[in-house]
Amino acid sequence: MTMAERIQWVFRMALLLFILSSVAFLSALTAMRFAVQGREVPMPDVVGKGAVPAQQILRGRGVGMKVEDRIFSNLPVDTIVRQSPPPNMRVKTGQSAHVVLSLGPQKVTIPQLTDRSLRAAQVELLRGGMQLGEVSSAYLPNGLADTVTRQDPAPGNTEVTGPHANLLVSLGPRPAAYVMPELSGLPLAEAQAKLGSAGLRLSKLSPVPAPDSASGTVVGQTPARGQRIDSNSTIELQVAE
């Protein structure tokens, strides 16, 4: 075999190996695509179906079900009102359909909750077959602490879609604000007097080894100097032993 024939033979072998490798790669890629697609199913339409039958339909497709909320509607109790993902969307098996269930037709009137304590408002809601929704808190100049000042829906409302009432609860007037003074290097008695004159009080005192400081001298403080604090803030001092 001449050199030219040998080179030509090597070239043909290399080309054959390349073709075989390409075919194997494409076959593997196609098999992987079919495998992935085989784990996907179209999401069934379960809106208007009862929770139990809907769960059985979803389970038959390899899909779970999670109840996200319950709302008043004209559909019977425990009937699915909404679903996500929507029907016919392809999803992977093992995924869950998030559904909203019906509480049946609305039969409640929103009670008066303002000027009540948060606990009393919650009891009143439970008595009427409702639930406490989102609770927000705020400092209000003229508000009493732990008192409901706003509610949504408004009292007397009968056109509601959910069994929840959201409340705004007063924390009372905002406490007076102070700037944390510098106490490090002061004798303990002087530091306590400085806090007292500002309407603040010491919450915790920790003796620490401090060879370079006189005994009874403040060597550390929390919060640090300059931080915004109020009369309820926890103030800690470290004092040289």
C-alpha cells in the first residue's frame, strides 16, 4: 500500500468514525427529548368540579392538587372556582395544580370591628364564620395601643368574595426618639445618670476584663453612639472589672 493509499484509508476511517459518532449523538438527543416529553401531560380542566373528583382526575394524570384559598361564590361548597396552571397547559408529572375552592353563596355581613382590641375583633370574626386576614400595625398620634382603627371590608358590607377581614391596628403614639449618647470611658454612675436624664434606662450590665481601664469604667455599649433609640430600647453596657 502506497503512502497516498494509506492516507486515503486513514481519512475514510476518520470520516466513518465521525459519521457514527454523530448518529449516536443525535440518537441520544432524540431519546432524551422523547423521555422529557414523556414526563409532561396536559393539565386537565377541573373548574366546576368537586374537590374530591378533581383530585382523582389530577392524580390520574400524575398531577397533585394544592388548595390556595377559599372564596364565596354561587358554586356549591368545595367546588373548584379557579385553577392554575390553566387547562391544557403541558406540565411535568409531579407538579401540583393550585386551586381556589368555593365556600358557597355569601351569607355573612361584615361586623363592626373598629375601636375593638385585636383579640376581640378576631373573636367577633370567628363568631360570624369569618377569619382574620392581613393585620398591619402603625403608630398613630391619637390611637390607643392594640386597637383596630381601620377594617376592610367595611362594616355592614354583604358584597364580599372572601371570608377574610384585613385590619389596621394602632400601636399608640410613637415613643419619643433619642440619639444614643457616647458612654464609653465614663464611670458607671455618670453613664447611668446620663441615660436617666435622657429618659432612658440601663437594661443589662456586663463586667468584662479590661486591664487598660479603671475598674467601674464603661468600656463598651450597645447600641453604639449616634444610633436612633426610644424609651423601650434595650441598652447594654460593658464595664471594666
